[in-house]
Amino acid sequence: MAKIKLSDYAKVARPQNIDEIMLLAERLQGKTIKMVNSTNTGGGVAEMLHRIIPLYNDLGLKVKWDVIKGNNAFFNTTKAFHNALHGKKEEITQAMLDAYVETNEDNSKELTFEEDYIVIHDPQPAALINLKDKTKGKWIWRCHIDTSHPDPRVWDFLNKYVSRYDASIFSAPSFAKELPIPQYLIYPSIDPFADKNRELSQSEINDVLRKYQIPTDKPIITQVSRFDYLKDPLGIFETYKLVRKHVNCRFVYAGGTASDDPEGTQVLHELQERAANEPDFHILLLPNFADVAVNALQRASTIVMQKSLREGFGLTVTEALWKAKPVVASAVGGIPLQVIPNFTGVLVHSAEGAAYQIRYLLNNPAVMKKLGEYGREHVREKFLMTRTLRNYLLLFLSLQHPGEGLIKL
């Protein structure tokens, strides 16, 4: 596929948004940025970085992306942190805390931070802030997790690092914490030209369905998520059983694993055991970068679900809305920012509620069509990558002018 330029986004985004981005970028010419996270494959953070970094570079900013290294003890610890920040009870031992600190110290010896802006994503590399005093740049902690009700012990431990940054970014107002540093709200976003979101021909969609042996003889309800308990794959299976009592349909749970998530295989096996005798419940283990497959599965679906128990933002919801699909999703995390009840989708709180709404929608195709139309326009306005790019540029500029109430461009 040909390289996409910023000007191409004028075809799908509001043209004035592109003009604003160009103006802001002029004020940041030559500035350098470093992005740091814990994996370059799997999950929404890596996916966004793959797509947005080339756009920064096209604008004249120089961006480098580093990925920290860690062993099993470290990633088991940070997975427990992830669950605990979402409010799940986890046993966090001193040995786990020590493994976290030690791994960050090891990475700090290998990484350099000579850039003007350093953006650290999520808890895994947060302790790299210990290097701040040796650098010239502004440090920003970007949290992609729902921290509205975190385990106090884990948050207090991480807060020792987070509070030393120059700024923080959260995905929803309810995630913000009491911090001594500025906090910014920036929604995650999707790239409409990425393989996961671009328009597909019917033959491309059919090829994917044949590959994964998904017939189209009945309505298809799909959830695309990692195999993670917080994505509630077992709850999806319970929803399937309730719906199937009244409607002949098939469900698809399509997911992958991430290198920084050691729990995924266990979740996959448990779901496979539950659904072993259900031919209309399809479990797909997708390889990394199966973006066209995800795109095709969402486009082939009658309804897309996101029945998470906790959720940072839920880009799979954004993807489905962009494809004008009716969405049934849990009212958690950043999902309510995307799903306006009975306007851009339907919010639910249980397997029973999800099953009821799916049955209702399947019996009311006109309602499904309207939800899809409004959902796509909602994404166009708020959740395309151009909006994220613009907001980051504004953040970088604001950090150049600390304490100023009005910044003249």
C-alpha cells in the first residue's frame, strides 16, 4: 500500500483539523521526541505508535521509539499492576516490586534520553523518570489504563514516579488522579487508512471468512480482544448461550496475545474448554499484525461487542463504529465516551443485559443502521488519529511555555 501522507487525511477528517496541525507543527520544527513502551506488537499502544510516528516525522519532528526489555518476573509483575490499577485484587509481593525497580534500572543503563520530549507509556517503564535530572527534555507520562478505582498500594507505589514527570496524559476524565503535575485529556484514536480500518472489497472479506471457517448463513456477533480476563471472554460465552435460546446466530471471539501479557494463554485455554461443544462459538487465535483479518471480521459482523469488565479506552469499539457497525459494549472505562446510549450504540452492565440488547437489535435492523451511521460520524469528529496528533502538538507547545495562561502562535 502506498505511503499515506497527512494531506490524505483531509479526505476523511475535517479539513480545518489538517490546517491546525500544519500550523502547530511549524512552531515545533526540528524538535525531537522519544516514545517508550514495553512492546512493539500486540495491544492498542503499539498499534497507535506504529501509525502515528511516521506522521510526526512527515511534519518535521524527529521521533524515536524505544521498547524496554524485561524477563518473566518483570512482566508478571506489570501484568499484576495492570489488573490492580483496573481495580482487581492482586497479591503484590516485595519481590515483585524489586523486580520492577531492577528491570527499570537495567533499561536505564541501555537507553539514552537526549530528546526535547520524552513520552513514557503506561506503568512498565514509568520508573525511567529516575533519569530525568540528567536530561534536558520534558518528561510526559501517558496512561492508557482505567485508573478510576486503582488498588491503593499499587497506585501509591507508581505515584512516587508519576508525580515527578512534567505532565501526565489520561484517556478519560474519570481516570485522572490527584497529582502535583499538569494532567491532560487525550483520547486514543484510530487510523482510517490502516489495514485494520481501510475499506475492504467483498472478496477480501470473503477470503478471511473462508480462512477462519466462519459461515455467513446466520447473524454474526463478534468481539475482538486480547485473551484477558478483563475483556470478559467467559462473559461473552455466557451472552452467547443466552442469545442462542431465542435467536439462531453465531459468535466470534477473535484475539491475540501480547509479549508483555503472560496471562493470555491461560485465558485462551479456559475459553476453549468452555466452548468445546459449541460449533457456533468460534474462537480465533490471531497472529500479530492480523489487521486485515480483524477488519474483515468486523465488517462481516452484524453486531460488534466489547463486553469488558475494565477498559482503558477500547479502540476495538472505535474501529467498529468507524465501520458503521452497531456496538453493544460495557459501560466501563473510556467506552461511554464513544458509545452514546441509543445514539451511537448500546451500553450494558451484564451478560443478561448484553443478550437482551443483541436480541432487540437483531429484530430491529433499522435501529442497527441508524446506530452505525451516527457512530461513524462520532468517530470522524473525535477519534481519528489527526485529533490525537493535534492534541499532542498542543501539549508539546504548552510545555515550552510553562505558567503562561495565553500562548500566542
